[in-house]
Amino acid sequence: MKQAGVFRHAAVRLLGLIPTLLVLITIAFFLIRIAPGGPFDAEKVLPPEIRANLDANYHLDEPLLQQYFRYLGQIVTGDFGPSFQYKDWTVNELIARGFPVSATIGGLAMALAFVLGTLIGTFAALKQNSVIDYSVMGVAMLGISIPNFVVAPLLILGTAVYAGWLPAGGWDWSWQRMVLPVVTLALPVVAYIARLTRGSMIEVLHSNYIRTARAKGLPERQVIRRHAFKPAILPVISYMGPATAALITGSVVIERIYSIPGLGSYFVQGALNRDYTLVLGVVIFYGIVIVVLNFIVDLLYAWLNPRIRYDEAQ
Amino acid sequence: MFARSCSVLCCVMALSACGDGQNDFGRPQGKRAQPVQLVLLEDGRPAPEVLAEEQVVYRGNGEEPETLDPHLAQGVPATRILRDLFEGLTAESAAGDLVPGAALRWNISRDARTYTFYLRRDLVWSNGDPLRADDFVYGLQRAIDPETNSSAARTLLPILNAREVLAGELPVEELGISLLDEFTMQITLTGPTPYFLGLLASPVAFPVHKGNVEALGDQFSKPGNLISNGAFVLTEWTPRVSIVLEKNPRYRQAETTLIERVVYTPTEDRAAEVKQFRSGALDWTNEVPNNQFKWLQANYPDELVTSPWMGSYFLGFNLTQEPFIDNPSLRMALILSVDRQIITEKVTQFGEKPSFALVPPGIDGYVPFSPEYADWAQEERDHEARRLYEQAGYSEENPLRVEIRYNTSDNNKKIALAVASMWKQALGVNATLVNEEFRVFLQNREQKLVTQVFSAGWISDYNDPYSFLEMFRTGHGRNDYGYSNETFDALLDEVGTERVRARRERLMFEAERVLMSDHVIIPIFTYVTKRLVNPHLKGWQNNVMDHHPTQTMFKLKSSEMSSAEKNP
């Protein structure tokens, strides 16, 4: 019964993906075209012969609507086309190379943030209104407030330039090169998750069933672990859906400062270069990732919270 | 050549000796060990015993290269790598001088329109296939062929019929390029083009391996596929991580090429690049951040290298709109009241040269025009500016309101701010700053509707002043000034057909004089290149084109003595 409900829910959500993406593609397609200038505009202007030739070869001389339908027909086959800027690579190749890097760093950062954040948050909630609580939460607030373009260069200076423990940037899949970007990405998320956990943990600890559990004489450790933890992290889970999507699709700032070949820079560089195919490809990919992650969050919710049951929704 | 680099080295050693006592905090220990004294053999090569064991160079390279197809590449990062991978008919020495490349020698016809090239006979591709004149013919044809879709082909327009072929009006075979025999080829031009030999040393004129291109299509420039004819071959390319080249043992000068491996790393962020250099991960940076000059000068005096570059920075007037239409006195007043000395010394700070004309000095022997006010003191200029400003009908009660427009960048902003305050101080002008994203800015410049004063600059593709003057021609695609002067246009036409070098230079000088007397731009300064270079890396020289082939470089080993002193 319950199983079937989840599957039906999944099917509906996946079907709902199609109109969402279509709207996304349409808006993105026309927005990037509205932006002034085109992929071949540069300080060194092209002679008209060359310009006409390029436009014809990339179908930029056709009416916009025709280009739109041509593009739709093309991406249905899963082909995002060649990049205007990076001429030796297709958009598919660039995403296929960029995403694993971003996903690794983002995934690790999220894992680190989740573990540290919930631990710190729980700890602070247990010592509510003590000096420890205030100092831990104060540090967390700092973590949220200091932007990562300040943290990152400081970390590089400290660990790479002065101490020489870690490389100053670059990428080769070694753990040494992952440490700094993962930590930098995780810091604000740790802080955010800690605050969320603390708030909801305090609320949960004041609820009746926790009082019952304590009255039964259960050790505090078990009360927290078995009864309080799951409901307390519900808000964290709903925050994690979009936050994970944002982390694993890459951060421009982190990528530039640590010279990491992730997905984030392609989005920004693509927009600045008016690299139409690259921007659209990344937007669509990003859209899919968000929808899928939100869907996973929904499933997690159902598992964590007995009050939500999809088969009873009707 | 090497004698010069030796004497430079001696000065460097002397300088660093005084620097030893200063606080070394922040520099990786050991990285600061000084190179040993360079010893040269009789043939001008460095003695093997002073060379570092590992001849590997790590070069920061700016943005990710857009392609390694020599005929499509345009950006500096891509062309820099391609110059290591390929060799054209002509080539460049470490000093940037033109030297024979694949062609051993050439003849130029009396009318300066026909070039005959005689190729070396022992050339091979990196896969061992023989390299012949027809490979070069194929290369040039491919670059211009509309099918290839090359924007870089615009520099090949001096070749006879290139324009028609690009427009699809004539087949590729009609190009003014012909094969005379296996080792001889001829190129015919539409007119005398003194910079043409230099152009042949650039990637768009490089040969490509025909069989390879035809078999692999657009995949031919990938590592493992790319067959080249230069000092290095492509072995690895991970986008936005690194491009690795290794020495090509089949290159004609492989014996004298000392560097075994070059690692090009894209460095999008200048501050991050400097940190990588400081941590020892790079031998050569693409640039350094503008705001770190003083600090670098104090802490990295041996590594910091600045040198004139063939580009100039200026502001342009939109001559088609108020207030600058038909108002030369106002334009002149604004030109005069900019204190270039302050901008270069206090704002940009990298040793840029204050400029009073368009063409930077040092380009192919050309001496740029210098207006009379170049020799005045700034007070005199301000005085004259006030007179002209009033003559144009403005005063303290009725000040000029004007917009300075620029594309988003720290330097543009700082310069615009400085200029605005100089105008305010000297004349009482109310200038506002408008910054725009690059392509929006370009479009506004081109449309000439909202622009008044805008930032501009030009870094030449080739070593010829014509590249600067050309864009002020009536109707030129980059003539965002709306400038049109028959005399100027006629002079440029003459430049295009003049065969005698001295006369051609005089015509260009005259054209520049006409342009400057029409007050179309506010010259500010001429560019410099600025970077950090590992003092152990030798064999390269500063040049206005900023071309530095890895082929001539080599790495010295650290002297044990000085590194022991550093690490007690």
C-alpha cells in the first residue's frame, strides 16, 4: 500500500518535471537572447564576410522562433550542442567533466556540514542559554556572515603560502586539493545547519513525548538519539534539498579562487561570453538537479515524519 | 643574445644580495634559493652542469584557451600554447625578432605583392610524416575556407582573393597561394603588407596535418590526436586544469631545446595566480593584480618583471552627439586637463608610460607623433584648457555635464574616477561614471547613441602601427567615435599601397598627426606587461609583443651555498 503510494507520487513528480523544464528552457532561451551583444562580438570586430559566414553556420541568421524550435528538437535527443566559446568541446562534454568535480566537492562539503552542524546544534540546544551555547552560536553566526571570498584567500595564505601544507589551488582529484575548497564551502552551511538544529531541538526537547521518555527513566543519551534527533532535523532536511543542489552544481567564487574545474564557472563565463548553448545546457542541467533533489527530500521527509504519508494524502 | 641575459643575471644577483637581510616572512623557504651563475659554452648554450635536473616549466596562462585548432584560436592564452606546438613559415626569436621558421629563405617581388618561400628539406611532423610546402598551402586554405568558420581568418585578408573566398564568392583554390614544387610556394597579396612576414609566424598561418584533419574532423586538436610541427607536442588537456606539452624529439631544433615539459595552467583569478606562484606551483604568471604592485615590488623584486607592450589605453569621444559634435575646443580642453603623470604614478602604478598620441612607442621602429602640449607642464596645460573650455561656452556657473562610460573593471573605474576629478579640479566639469558589462558596453559604443566619453584601448595583433590607425577610418567596424576625415582616409589608402618603408612610416605619422589634431581620443598611457617569473628560469627576453616561446627557455639549478644560508 504505502510502497505503491510512493511510486505513484514519484511518477507524478517526474511527469511534472517536463512542463517545469520547458518553462525553464523557454525563459532561459529568450532571456539570454535579449541580453545585448552576441557570441561573436568582441573588441576586434569581424569583417562582414566572416560575420555572415559564422552566423549562417551557427544558424544565428534564422528567425528567433525557428532557432528556438531547432534547439528544442536538438535537446530532446540529449544533445546540448557545441559550445560557442570552447570550440573543441561540446556542452555535454563540458558538463560531464565539470559536474563530477563540483558534485564531489559539494557533496563532501554537505556531508561535513551536516555532521558538524547537527552535532554543534544539538550540543548548543542541550546547554541552552549557557556560555557554551552563546559562544558556539556566536561562532556560527560569524561563519554565516563572513563571505567565502574572504575565507578562501585567508585559508590559502595560511595553509599553502606560509605553511606549505596544502597546494594553493588546482585540481587532480587528490584529497590535499579538496580540503580547502570543501572546508570553505562547508563553513557557512555548518553554521546554518547548527542554528536550524538548535532551534528545532529546543522545541522538540520541550514536547510531551520527550518528557514521557525521560519520565520512563531512559538515559538522556537515548532520549536524544532515539526520540529527539529525527524530528529535530526535519527543518534541516528541507533546507538541505536546495542547499545541496546549490553546492553540487558548483560555486563560481570557490572555483576561481582555488582554480577548480567545476560547473559553476561555466554558467557565469557562458553568460558573459553569450555562449548560448553552454548557458542553456547548464541551466537545464541545474534545473534537473534541483527537481531531483527536492524529490529525494520529499521521500526522506516521509521516512522521518510519520505524520506525512503519501498514500493517505487523498 | 645570451651574453645580454648573462649581464642581466649578474645585476639580479647583486640586487638579491642586499635583499637577503630583510624579513623573509611569507616566502616559502628554499624557493628563494638563488640560481647559480649562468655559464655559457662557446656555441652560446648554457653549460650542462648549471642546468636544473628537471627541465619542466609551469606557466600560468590566464583564461582557459578556447581551442587548440590553430586556425580558430584568437585569444592570447590559446595562441601562446599554439606557438609552442607549431611552427609557421617564419618564426620569432626570444627577443621577438622575425627569424626563418619552416621556410629557410624567401624572396619578395619588386611590387612587394608576391612572396616566394623556400622550405627546409628535412622537416617532419611529430608523427614522422614528411612536412612539405603543400601542408602550408592546405593550412592557409583551410584557415580561410568559409567551412572552417574561423574568426581569426580576418588577419589573412591581405592575401589575394581572401575576402571573396570568405564571402563564398570564389572557391578556395582561387586564393593567391600556389604550390611551385614540393619545397616552394608562392603567396600573392592584394597590396604591399610589411607586417605580412610577421603574420606568418602566427597560429592562423600554421600548417595542419591534412590526413589527420580529414580523418578526425573537429576532434583533431584533442590530445592524442593533434599532430604538430613545433618544438612541443600536446600530451594532456584537462579543461580548466592544465594543458601539458612535451618536447617533440622530431622538431628540427630538438637538440637545442632544453625544456622537456611545459605545463600551462589556466589562471582566471589573478590574486589566486600570485598565491600559486608564491607557493612554488608556478614559474611564470600570466599577470599580477593591479593593486599588489607596491607589495610585490618590496617583497618580490627579483621575480617581478614589467616591460612595454604594444597597446595603448585611451578614452574616446563620441563625435556624433552633443556635447562633442563639432566642438573641438571642448574636446581639446578635456584632453589637456588630464594629468597622465598622476594616473600612471598613483593610479595604475605599473610603470605604464604617459601617452600623448595613439600608437605606442617601440612598434617596428615607428616613432609616434608627439603633440606640442606633450612638453608643457601640467599647469600650462590646465591654463590653456580653461581658456578653451570658456571659448566653448562653459563656465563655473554653466559647467559641462558629461558621462564617462567604461566596462566593469577595477582599473577602468580607478582611471575614470581620476580623470573625472581632474576635470572637476581644473575646469569644474561635472562628470558621472557609468559602468557596464562588457558586451553591453561594446554595443553602446557601436550604436553611438548614449555614449559621450568612453574607455577604449587597443592591443595590436601584429607589430605594425597600421593596426592602431585603421580603426579610425570612416565606416570601420570599431570606429565607435564616429570619426570621419577624408584626409585621414586618403593617407591610410596611400599607406596600403606604399612599398618603401620609410615613406610608409611617414604617411602613418602624418595620419596620426591628422587624427590627433582632430582631438578624437584622450591618450592616457601605453601598456606594460607585468608578471612574476622564477629567477631560475632563463633564456627568455622582454619584447613589445609579449611573445615568449618556451623553446628558448631553460632552468638553472639552485646554488647550494645560498640555499644553505637561507635554511640554517
